[in-house]
Amino acid sequence: MHCHQEKNKGRVALITGSTSGIGKAIALQLAEDGFTVVLHSRSSVMEGENLAKSLPGATYFQAGLSDQTQAKGLIAEVLHQHGRLDVLVNNAGINAMIPHGSLKEATADVWRDLYEVNVIAPWTLISEAEQALKDASTPECASSIINISSHAGVRPKGASIPYAASKSALNHMTQLLALTLSPDIRVNAIAPGLVDTPMTASWVEAHKLWKEKSPMKRGAKPGEIAHTASMLVASSYLTGEIILSDGGLNLT
């Protein structure tokens, strides 16, 4: 029942925030799985265009997802260019590092900015893509949405409370949409803990914590998160799952 590589020929996957880190790893993995991938970023245009050139049939679009017009335009451009959409990976997100005890530092504007990109933008992309995803879906190969969340949305952890709360909202949205969009579209989330990316390179405390406390004794490699994304896309049955990918840290 799984969607195998040969079946993915001609299928299209959009991965937001895909010029580095987890998003790039997922784009490379889905390209390897046979998808035509669409890359996106807010600002790293050169990286996006170079990456698109290196993958068969791939395209790159620039859009600032905190702007509703640009978010809607992204889906319109993908459909105009490729004529269909089978997989949407909402990976683009922003963070804010604020000590949990510094309540006044977590201003209303911080909350709004994080919510805009981490919750409202995925919602807009999903609602704009809904019809195309339904049209592309078949009983053997249901269309698929994957939201990249965070362990901070599952457990009371994270770089800041507004960030954690935004990811928690994304997780709950994932489950609600899994109910609403079934059976044509499966909706799942991956909630990584520490992942070795350029963004987390300076997070000394986190690296120390994962090395000492997590059963796997390290953070994840981006490719390991991408492997989970590939599995979720290939599945014909999983929906509404939030897969915690933290090397077992939550067990401690």
C-alpha cells in the first residue's frame, strides 16, 4: 500500500524554509524519493536557486510568509508552475530566545510575530493548497501535509514560552486538520528536539544536555528528521500523529 519511488514520478512536494537545515534535508530526501521538489525561503535566494538547479525539475520561490499576500502567492506560483501539489511540508518557522522567567521580555509583539509565522502562515498555506492536495490524492497515495513542530510544543520546554506555545498550537492544529481533511489528505507533525543545524550551532547548553541526558547521547542530524518525513509521506495510513524526535530525552 505504500507510495513507492516509481509512483512518485511527477508528484510535487513544496517544502517551506528549505535552503538550509531540516528543510533542505527534507527537500533532498523527497527528491531522492522521486518527487519534483519546490524550494522556498524568505531571504536566501541564491542558495535556493542553486539548490533548485541541482535537483531534477525543482523550482525555487521566494516569499515572506508573515505577509498573507506572499503566502497565498507562493501556493499560486507553485500551482501555476507545476499544475499540482501532492505534499506540503510546513518547515519555515521562527524562534525567540527569552528566559521563561522574564515575562515582560516576551512582549505582545514577540507573541504576534511568532504566531504569524509558526501558526497562521502554515494555516494559510494549507487552506490555499487544500483543493490542489485533494485533487492530487488517490486511495493508494493520499496527499500529505507535514508540519515541523518542536518538542517544546509537546513538553514545557523550549527557547521561550511564546515559541513553545506557538508550536503547541501547530500540534493541535495538526490533529484537528487530520480529522477535517481525512481521508484525502493525511496531516502529521514531527516534533524534533535538538537538531545539528547552523541555527543551533551556538546552543552550548542544549548540546551539553543532549550529550549527557538523552539516551542517544546527541542531537539529531537533519537527515534523520528528513527520514521520518519520508516515512510519513510514504505511509498510507498514519494521520494526526505528532512524532517526537528527541533521541529519547523525554524519557529522562
